Amino acid sequence: MAKGPRQLAVQQSEEPATPVAPPLPFGKKPLRTFALVIGLPAFLLYVASASLVIFVLSMMASEINRLEDSRGIQSMHAALDTFLNGLGDTVAGEGTWTEAYLNTVVKSDPAWMDTTWGAAARRGLSYDTVLVTDQAGTILFGENNLGAITGNIGIHFPAARAMLRDLDRGIAATGDATVESRFGADQGGTVGLAAISIHQSNSTGLSVSKQNRRILWIARHVTPSLLQDFAARFQTPLAVLTAIVDPDSSSIDLTDADGKVTGTVAWTPDRPGDIAFAHALLIASVVFFVIGLMLVIGLGLLRRAMLRRATLEVAVALGGTAAKADEASATVSVAGPASAEDPILNSPIDGITASDFEVEYQPIFDLRAETMIGVEALLRWKKPDKTLVLQETLPPALCAALLDRAGLIAIRHAVGEIAPLLGLVLTIAVSPAQLLSSVFAEKIAGTLGATGFPARRLQLSLDTTLLPAAEIIGPPIAGLRQSGVGIALGNFALGPQSVGYLTPGMADRLRLAPSAVSGLDATAARHTLVEATIAAARAVDFAVTVPGIERKQDAVRLLRLGCREFQGNLLAGPMPIAALTQLVLAPARTTEVRRAG
């Protein structure tokens, strides 16, 4: 037996579709995804940054230490060179003295030499050893603080032999006095040794033959007190004369005329880079600790936000899937022969795609200030037969149904178009079902954030005739108003149910019912009712907007009752965004209505 359409519908309704959970937006394991995609890269970046900073600081400290060590070596070289040059200047001053020439070359006078050079050596101010030799190095006079010195100078100062050869070459090359100053060594340790051929100071130069030549030698030992003097005068590190150099110390070898090492000056170099590194590392540690703490807090907040968003999106998706399944089941279960009483098939919104709409804007004027203060966004849908369905002409229940289906797309579209028109407040209708959604406020905030539209310029209008009790609708309204979004109670007429919404903080303004405004002077009762509504709004500090104004007489009466904000075809009808932009740039004159008031 063939089954009729209603029998098929009943059979299908017995097997409702099971909602299928959509995939999680961050995978099946959002915490693991967060750790791998965000947490681990952030941690590695943090560690790499800290390591790089420490490495750079270490390199800078090493470079500072190297430069300081190089400066110390250069300063020590300069001090030692100055020491030898000083000995050379001293021996040159003593050897070119005419009286010295007469008492050593012309006629040897040991007593004179003892009272002059010997006395200076014993005092040890400029030198501590003095010798007078012939060209072969035989000591003719010698003295230091220990007593007389005899024999050959090469026995006491091995480097003197090479210095004698260099001195002879210098005199032969220049024909003039030549000074030799080198480091050497004797039984007392490392010395600075300087020599010059004694001659009289006149313009004839050297007039002494090689056979009769007398050589003046002075020497000064390198002592700890001398090295302390170097540190004070030349700003060098405090050095010591040693034979064993520590690996962490800096040193300079002292070589004689034969190129042999006669001693080593060593010191512990200053390391200012270590101090700078310690201070910089302390500061960097504090900075990276703060950055790390902020990173941990930020990642924690991001993690919670991701989990919350995942939970919300899954819940919404599951709810939407279940609702669609319930709707499909209900539709199939009541399917049957079409009748004239079927509310769905005969509805004015039958066949309309809610998300396919256009938006027009009707200006709202402050007639007392003669300025446009805002607009109301009005949606237009096309039916399959291309006829337009206007939001303001639909019954409240059907309008709310289309607004539910359009969702936040209309709000996003409208705020995007109105955003450039600075100063205008955008009023747009939403349904009570949207407002009661647990994620509606969050999505409104996301829309405003994405478009950069200030919350204070957005006003959501609720049809009072569709609202549930004030204690039910109050909390979501309070949440939106706290975020800065305005709330308007639309289609408002004073009555037993609507009076419950007239509590402070429930809304920002009332939008009077167009039916109450039209023909305000028709009856005294209507006029009294509107006057009472306006007075009640003032009592709870609500502003009042008069929509649907069609006649000048009604506008005049409402102006006298204290209303300021007006909207309607008397002033300007709904228009596309292009026409609204032109109106804003060249505003319409509302002076006549105000003068009439």
C-alpha cells in the first residue's frame, strides 16, 4: 500500500538526526596545541634572547679586559723606555762635562771622581753604580753603595761588551758623542745600564783618540720601589720582577744588548670588564625576570582565552546543530498537505534569505539644536519574487525572527558604513533572543574591536512588546551597558507590563511607539498617555526619541512636551549610505519645525 506524505513524515520524525559535534577549533587536545604552537616557541625565543644578551655582555666584558690589558702593557713599555732614556740623559749630562773630561781623560783624578760620581752613586738618587773604563772595558774607577769595583766591566755586567761594540760603531758613524742605554744584569739583579764616551762640551766634537777614550757607565737596579714609582707616575699596574710568570698575569721581558732575557716584569692586569659584566648581568637578570613574568602571565591569559573560546564555539556549534536538527524534525513531523492556515508557508517572510539584505539609514535629529545626532539602521530583504520586505513594516515577531537569522552580520555591516561619519550614534534593532544569548555580549565586543567602532556610538534597540520580564532581561542589558553600548526600549507605550522596565539603569532612552505618536491631537486620552510616558521616562533619567513623525503638528506638540530627538519621514526618510553621507556633508534644514514650536 502506498504511503502518503503525512505517513512518510511521521516515519521520518521517529528517527531524528543525531547532532554531530563539530571539530574543536584547536584540535582534540587544545592544551597540547597551545604548548607546541605558542608556549614552546615563546619559551625558546625567551631562552635564545637571554642567551644572546649574556653572550654579547660576555664578549663586551672580554673586549674591555683586552683593551685594558693592552693599555697596561703599553703603559709599562712607556715607563721602561722612559727609565732607560732617563739614564741616557743622565750619563750624557755627566760625560760631556768639561771638568769631567779634564779629570778623567787629560789627567785621571780618582779623588775628584769619588767626590762627584762616587758620591752620587752612594746616594742612589739617579743611579746606584758608576764606572769609568777604557775602550777595552778595564775599570779605571768604579763604585757603588757596597764599595769599590775593579777588574773588567764584562765580569760585572756581561752585556757591557756588546754595548762597547755598539758605542764604538756609533762614534765611528757620527763622529760625535753616542749614548748607549740597555737593560743588563749583575750580581744584584736586573739593572738599567747607560754609557757614553767622555769628552768636553765644545763645538769641535770628539777630540779623543780611541786609544785614550774613557767610557762613563752608570747603572740603576730595577727594584720594587722603582716599580712602585712606575705605577704612580705612569698609571701602570703595580708590577714585580720575577722569574716565574703566573698564567693569569701580564708580563714584559727585559733583554740586554745580546738579546738575552735579564729579567721579567709581571703584574696582575686590571679587569674592569668583569665588574661591568657583573653589573650589566644583574640589570639584564632583573629585566628578563620581569619579561619572563609578563610572558608567563600573558601566555596564561592567552591559554585561558583559547580554552574559553574553544568551549564557547563548540557550545554554540553544538547548540546550532541541535536546533537545526530539532527544527528539521519538527518541520518533517508536521509535514502534510499545504493548507491556507499554515503560518510558515503563508508568512510574509517565507522564502527570504535572512543573511541577504541591504541597509538603509533614517536620520535622527535634535530639533532644538537643529543637528543630526544619529541614524537608525533599517534592513531590507528581497523575496523570491523580487519584492522588498521592509523591517519597519513587519510585525514585531516576524521582524525578530529575521533579525535572529541575520545575526551579527547586520551590526558589523552597519558599523562599518557609519564609522567614518563621526559623531553619529547608530541605532539598530536586535531581538530579545539575541540579547539572552550567553555569547552575544562577547561577539558585540569582538565586532566593535574588529571594526574600531566606539561602543558609545552603538545603541541596540529592543522591541518592548517582545521582552520577557525585567528580572530576566536585566542582567544581559546591564552587561552591555557596562561595556559602553547604549540600550533603547523601542515601540514603547506605557502600560502594566512596560512600566516594569522603567527602572534606573535598565536603558538609556525610550523610543515611543509610532502608533502613539501618529495623530497625537486626535483624542485627549492619547495626548495624556504620551505626556505620562514622557514624564515617566524623565523620572528614571531616560532620554526620549520620537520615531515615525509624519506631521508638523505632532512634532510641534512633542517639542512643547519637552522632546528633542525626532525621526520620521517629515524630516528625512530612510536612505542608502551614499545619500546619508551627502546629507551629513550638507545637512537638511530643520529650522521651520523648530520655529513652529
